Amino acid sequence: MVFWMIAFYGQIAAQSTAYIFSAGPSAGLQKWENGGDRQLLFAYNASITAESVNNEDDRGSLFAQFGYHVKGSANRLRFFYQGGDIETFTEEFRYNNLSLLLGAKQKFPAGSAGRNRYFYFGGIRSDYTLSSNIDELAGRTPISAAYYPQIGAMNRWIFGVTLGGGIQFEFGELVGGQISLSVNPDLTTQINQPPITIPDPFFPGQTTSIPAKRIRNTTVELSFGLRLLRKVEYVDE
């Protein structure tokens, strides 16, 4: 990772650089092995990106992105009462992650003027989990403590990939915008909990076995960005 960071810094520093400030909504989902699937978690993302820009031929670039991403999943439950009343309850499993993404873009002209470009991109990513609410959820009831993931089984460091595409457009020579859509699957697990035996919450005095839990994140993110260009020009003397 250190080698990649040095290589990226050298590539970006040698050319013009675009700084992109982005934010937008996201949809998180999780695969719970031995625990069933959960519903979408609607959250948000924000990031700062430094991207190399070739002044002569802006067909491709390298970039480094530092971001904040809320990942996880949700349960949405409905309770029906006599008289026709319906109550909806949402339970969210949230993981607040910082991430570093190193990647590359391939760009193509959009429109006859050639000032706007659409692109696709990909990269490798490392995340660090700052905090989560799963300890709060697991502590609500004995049943929650038995069947929900435990904070001690949470992996703070996660690795994954990012793939996506979008369009960039110019407002002026040094200012522009960007819209992108990405999918971000994690390759390593957020939760890796071994099988455990606990007191049975339904039958006091007995025990029950809880199978292993392996939980992996994926997010889909829509981002709207402001591009600021730091242009480097070389003058022959």
C-alpha cells in the first residue's frame, strides 16, 4: 500500500491536478452467512479526491480518494393491531467507515464540443471502521444479544474494490462538476464471529448454539462533485 501511495503521489504531482469534493446518497446491503439477508440501508457518503490531469490529452488519469462512508443494512418490520392500525419499525445496522481508494479512470469525449467527458473507473480500497451501533442493538434484549452480531467480532480494517462510471463537465477553465455512480463490494468481512454457545433466551437453564456469522458489506453510491483544477504549465526558456 505504501508503494502504491508513493507512485500515485509522484504521478499526480508531475501533472496538473483536479481536486474533487463530492457527496451524495448511498444504499448499503449486507450478506449475512447463516443469518439471512437484510434490507437496504439508506445513508450517505462524502469524499475528497486528487486526480492527475494531462493538459494535452485528458483521456485517462490516476486518482487517490479519501472518504467517509456509512455502510450496513436494515430491518423494516410491520406490526398490525386490532382496528387496522399499522406500525412500521426500522432497525439499522450502521458502520461508519473512513476509506482510502487508489484507482484509475478512462475518459471519453461527451458531445461535439469535447469539453465534457464521460468516464469509467476502478480501484482498490482500504476501510477503517470508526464506530458502529451494533453493540447498542445487541444490548436491547436477551434475544438480540443471542442472535445479533457482537462488537468484539467486528473487523476494524476492511479491504475491497470500487467500480463505477460518470460524467465530468466544465463550468470554466479551472472549475467544473462531476456526477458518478459506483458499486463498492468489500472482499473481507465486517463481522467474523465464530460459533458460540449461550444461555437459551427462551428456555431458562438450557443452552443454545449460535452458528458462525460472517457479514460482508456492499454499497451503491451516487456522488455529486465540484472539480477545481490546479493547472501546471511548462514554459521553455
